[in-house]
Amino acid sequence: MTDLQHVDILIIGAGPAGLAAAISAREDGIESLLVLERESQPGGILRQCIHNGFGLHRFKEELTGPEYAQRDIDRARELNIPIECGVTVLSVSPDRIVTCVSPTFGLRRIEAGAVILAMGCRERPRGALCTPGTRCAGIYSAGTAQRFVNLEGFMPGKRVVILGSGDIGLIMARRMTLQGAKVLACVEIMPFSSGLNRNIVQCLQDYDIPLLLSHTVTDIRGKERLESVTVSQVDQHRRPIPGTEQVFSCDTLLLSVGLIPENELSEGAGVQISPATSGAVVSDSFETSVPGVFACGNVLHVHDLVDHVSNESFRAGHAAAAFVRNRSSQPVPQAFIQVKDGAGVRGAVPQKIRPDPVSPVTIMFRPADVYRNATAVVACGDKELLRKKAMIFTPGEMVALDLKPELLRGMASTDTLTVRIE
């Protein structure tokens, strides 16, 4: 093993989060930085998302995933940001020493002034669902099927059932249809879809693909290859209702049953993990519980739009740059205003805010259910700081609440903000 390499900022992941964080840090004057990516090319999951709809918020135009990613890749090249692909990060220590391995450099250790975690998320597998049935071929996560079709040129099957109504599953319903497959149904255990409403319309309704809410797959049959799945209605406790079974003859089952932040490295570094988001607990500067380790993008909490990922990661890169410039050998522990989930709120981020912030603080969360003609409220005890009304809040679309600095001035570190829907 070679001697320690030193960089000011090391970023793990060259997807939209990592690229945005690197661009922001470089534009803030950080010369010594490095981006590590385990795939063969930068761009992350966007490389396989060839459909349009990206960039409407950030660029004010409709782009495909590769087009969106290329804009950040081009900007990173303009700024001479080093991106090393084909590198697997093995561990991150609490004192910010990163151990990684690659065919080019072998085993290395890199000491960083700050580390930005931008590893993204992964799909929940079949094993987490405990669905009975055989272990036959033809069962894929929706993202795996998307990679097969869009990058590898393989068709997973011809008669398809999709379990779960996450955005990737909805998009793959349309993609498989356009490639000549027959999508029989999209099955969702909840009484509402977990995807964006525009994807429900454009990917299911426009192609007459039925969305079966409050249903789930209760049996999988097939010896070598999948032959059929049984779909049953569920009650309010998500338990199958006897007598409601439907059998779909199919050769492919795609799973779109949720995304999980890729947090093995975070946990290894000693980062505190939120049970609500399955990502790191962070402050309004996106710093985790480990000083100098920051998190942004889908490794922090699963986003609905890549535009939000980029905006959040720009702020994380800026904060990491400030940390490197201002760090001392003995960091002073800082007390924070705590942010708590109230009624109807799931996974508010950030979970803590510095007293007297100098810039606006954005709190983002997913509603726990569908709420119509409702109001999102941020309150400190009996004092309301912000109210945001909407015709509908749904779990498929994140809610962003922007708190101006003056709303938080004078608050003590012993105070607690509660975010709720009423």
C-alpha cells in the first residue's frame, strides 16, 4: 500500500449529486479535490434514464437523463475536476481516511479535509418482501430491467406485471410497452401511488395499463422461468383478502418497491442514520454527525426530482468548502435547533439547524399519506413560523419549505421545530 494521498475534498460518487457538489466546491476556490466513481463512466443512474422530463426546474427545459448528466460532466471538465472511474471505495474512517481499490492504482488510502458522501441509493430486492413462491427466472428490479433495455439492448420479457408504483416502475411500464411487450398491470399495496402524478398519467393512463391500488402479489409460480403471478386485494392493514385472487399469466415480474440510501460507507464512518429516511442525520449545512463528513442526494434521502438533488448538492459542496477553509484542529461542538416530524410528515431533512443561520434553510419531506386542501406548517411550540397551503400533498412528491433567516433568529439551541400537515 502506498503512502497517504492528501486532498482537501474527496467526493464519493459521480452521479448528479457528486458532480454538483464537486462543481460547487471548485467554484468556491477548492483546488485540491477528487471524485471517485465505481462505474466505468460518470453520470450515475441518469445514464440509463433515456426518457425526458429532467431539468425543468434547474434548466427551464426538458432534457433526457444522459443530456442532464452531460451538462454537469462538461462543466466538471471545464473546471478540470479529476474524476476517477472504476474505483471501489472500501471504507471511510471517522477521521476522513478513505480506503479504495481500482485496477489502475491498486489499493490506496486518501486523507481528506472533508468527505462528501454521494453514493446514491439502491432498489429494495425481492428478499425484503417475503413474497411466497418459487425462485424462478424472470424476476427483476425495475432499475435492472431499465439497464438491460436502455444500455445493454436486452428485453427482459414479453408479458409483464409490475409490483410497486415507484417512478422507475411506472417509467418501465411505458418503456416495455414501447418495446413491444404487454404490460398486464401495475400493482400497488398502498391505496395511493408512490410515483409522480405526471408519470401515472404519461406512463400508465396513456397506454391503458391498469393501476391496481391496495393490491399485492401473493404467489409466484414457475419452475425454470416465471409462468404466472397471483395478485390479491389487501385490507387496511395490508393483509391479503381471501377470495380476491387474480392470476396473471406472465414471464416477467418487475419490482418497483422502494429505494434505500446506499449507506454502508456512512455507517462504517460512524455516521448517525435516521430511521425515517434511512440516510444520514444532517445539519442545514449537510454535515453529518461526523465532523467534516457531508451527505447529499439520494444517499441522504430519496428524492423525487434530480433537479432537487443538484440544488441540494450544490449547497453541500459549498458547505464542505467552507469547512475546509475554516476547520481547526479541535472542532468546537455546536448545539443545534432540532427538527422533528409531526403529523403527516415522514423524514424531514435537515434534522437540525444552526441557530441564527445567515442564509435560507430549506426543509424537505415526503407526506405520509394523500392530503387534499391541506397546509404544511413549521412551528416552534405554539409559535407558527411558516404555513404553506396546497390543493394536494402526496407521498410521490416532496414538499419543500423555505425558512428565511429572520424566522430563525433569536431561537435557542434548546428549541425544537415541528413540521406537520394539517
